[in-house]
Amino acid sequence: MSEIFKRWKNARCVFNGDFYSVQTYSGNGLLGADSLGSNDLLQSIF
């Protein structure tokens, strides 16, 4: 869990209506989602 938390601290989260975008700066992308798949990916992460 701490690994995920550290990655999220290094991530930029942008919320714009139903659109959700995350981009990580750690080299490997934690996740990238649009409005179609964001909820499923977020649930799988947590």
C-alpha cells in the first residue's frame, strides 16, 4: 500500500467534470484513464 501511496504522491491528478486523467513522473505510468474506464481502474488500484 505504501508503494501505491508514494506513486500517487508523485502523480498529477486532474479532475474535469467526468474526465479523469493521471500522469505519473516515476517513469512507469501508474494508470492512464479517460471517462470510460476511470472508475474501474480506480477501484482496481485501491
